[in-house]
Amino acid sequence: MLATLFRLELKGIFRAPTWRQNLWMRIFIVFAILYFALIFLSLGFGAYFIIEKLELGEPFAVINRYLLYYLGFDIVFRYMLQPMPVTDVQPLLYQPLPKKLVVHFSLLKTFYSFFNWSHLLFLIPMTIVLISKGNETGATLLWALGVYVLLLANNFLNIIINQKTSVFIGVASLVVGTGVLQYFELYDFTLVTQPLFLSFYNSIWPVALVVLIAAATYYYAFTHFRGLMYLDTGLAKKTEKTIAIDQKYFERFGKLGLLLKNDVALIIRNKRARMAVFAGFFFIFYGLLFFTGAIEAYDGVYWRVFAGIFVTGGFLFSFGQYVPSWDSSYYSLLMTQNLTYVEYLKSKYSLIQVFTAVTTVLSSWYIIFGWDIFSYVLIGAIYNMSVNAAIVLWGGAYVRTKIDLTSSKKAFGDKNAFNYKSLLLTLPKIALPVGLFALVDNLAGTTAAKWSIVFISLIGLTLKPWVFKRVITIYKKEKYQTLKAYRS
């Protein structure tokens, strides 16, 4: 019966009315998957020899030491990008099928996710290399099995995290706390985890233990979804506490204030919008890779400009690029209101500027690395609040992605959120300031290069009315196609 359900799922994908509409996007995704698959294969075959060449120690021991980071990054990327298992269960509930079978089907679908099978592209070549270097075949295969089972445990743990706020807080605290202690050299957790991973090679019992852990996470996710398998699930009224928003404060700004109030309410009250803002918050710490000299390849002034844009542009990239898709559930209603496109765009533009300013203030702790480092954060903020704030609205005009605020998909996990026009418009967000900085830096020095970013930002402010007119033209031209897409 499970095979029948999987066959019907596959037919549903190819027979969906949006299959041809999203064909180019699917081709793009295939190329992206091939790219990352090549990276995994390269690491699998090359990690051993890279460690050996750099003389970091015995390669197998070094690999086991840093597996903790591999698992940590895996759970973070899963939470941010991996879609949750979604099954249209109502038609199945009318059939003579056990509910547990449907739940097993939904959970087992995740095995086909790129986030699960891609790790095999790393582990299988790594196992081949280890065996060729003299490691015992059976023990090495047992080690690879133990590591992969832990990654599958991450898969089911991610499902639980997305459903249980308490579990999310616990796991997030553990990951962040471990990273902070490791970064400030207060405690090295790899000294504990390295012998654990090495034990997979030496004995079958540690592997049996992680199999039990993975089975426990699967069973927990299974019981959670099994408890929700009722036709009237979600129909019962729930008493929830909501945060009241002072409407009088926004009314002083007229229509602009009312639109801003709606956006603030969306972010405060909706989990999916909050998740996008929360993801953008992590961009603040992205600069640690570039400003601390921790990675030699990123130690350069051009990379600092790149980092400055990302540090202050988290909200812009995670939330702003999906305007107007955040309003897709009531976009038809907006089109019937006494509202102009200019007012709508100004509200989104102001929202991006406010959040960028807040992010800049939260990033002010980078001043501990010196005023020179902090100056890159400031010029990145200035560029984001002027040029990028307008460009992101321009790119969003081409994104006709219906965002279901009640779904469990990721905020940036919708497949048709990408197209070649919006992709091309991402280049000025990053390539233009970095390229301009590099050009002026070679001609007139670093100080002049910094002022050139400020100068082009001022030009961006003066060109804002022209950009708005261009965006409005696109909105009007694609109005009915957008409405159709949001209704589908």
C-alpha cells in the first residue's frame, strides 16, 4: 500500500496544473542540486587528502573531530530550508486505510529529500577513501552507517522542531550555546564528541544506540502527527493571546501608517513571517567570518564590503524580496481599496528602511573590532537603505509566489519564487557595490572607495521615484497574472 501511495504522489506532481508553469524553475533547481552534489562528492573524495596535505593530524581522527560541526550546520540548514512533509490527508481519511499508514507515508517521504540523500554523496566516497588507506572495511562501513543514522535523526528532529516551540528553543539554545563556547575558546566540545564518533568504528553498540535515538525521534514525530489525523482538526476554536497594536500611533502617518500597521501585525502574529525575520537576524553574525580573520580566504577589504551588506541586509533579503507575496492571501482585497501603488510601495520601502536601521544598531557591537571594521557595516547599511531597498521591491514585482501563511513551508522555500528576472536583479544588490569599491580602491585608495559607496547610495535615493514608476508599470502590466497566481 505504501508503494501505491508513493506512485500516486509521483503522478500528482507531474499532473499538477503548475507543472509546466514551474518547468524553468525546476530546471534551475536541478542545476542547483547538481552543483551541490558535485561539492559533496568533491569533499567526500578530497577531504582526507586535504587534511593530509595541510598536516592537521591523522585524517580520520580530524574528520571525527569536526563531524560535530557537520551535524550542527545540517540541523540549521534543515530548519531554514527543508520543507516539512505535506500530504493531502482528507481524501485518504475516507478510504479504508489505517491512519498510521498515512502518517508513515508522510514521514517516509522525507527520505527522498535532497537534505537526506545528498549526505550519501559525501559519506560513500569518504568510506571508499578510508578503506583504500588501510582502514578495516567492516568497521569503516559501520562508522559510515552510524554517521548517516545521526543525520537521519536530524531529519526527524527538524520535523519536531518545526512543530514544537519548546523543542525548538531547546535545540536552538544547545546549538548557539555550543557555538559561542567554542568560538570564545571556553570549552571545546569536539574533545568529547571525537571519541564518540570514533567509537562507531570500534564497536557496534554505539551504532545501535544512535539507531535507537533515530527511532525515538521518528516515533515522537509519528505520534504527534497521528494525534492530528482527524477531519475536524483545526476547526475547533482556540483561545490564543494576541499582542495588541496601538493603532493611534500609526494613524498619524495616514494610509502609510495603516499599511505599516498591517505589516507589523503580520510579523508579530504569524509564525512564518516571524521565521523570515528570525532568519534575517542571523545575518548579523555573518560578519564574524570576514571581520575576525578566522578564515584566511575571507580576509580582505572587498570581502568586508560584501559582509557589510549582508550583516545589515538580513531583513531585506529574507523578507523584502517576497513583497508583495506576503500579502497574497488578501491581495485581491487590496486591489479594491482606495489605495495607490505608490502608497503601497512607500510602506514596504519604509518598513525595509526601519528594519535595516534596527539591524544596524544591533550590529554596532562590531565596533569592538575597530572603527575601520565598523565603517564597512555602516556603508553596507547606507547602501541597503537606499539602493537595495528599491531594487528588492523591483525584483519582488516579478515574483508571483502565493505564500500560504498557515502552511509549514519555509519562508523562502517556494519553488516559483525564483525566475531569471529576479535573479538578474540580485546582481546590483551585491556585485555593484563590491565591484565599484574594488575599482575605486585600485584607483584612489580605500577611503575614496568607501565614499564612492555612499555617493552611489545618494544617487539611489534620487532615483527612487524613477524606480517606483518602473515597478508600478510592472505591477499594472502583470496585475491579472498576479491575481490568478495568488488564487491558484
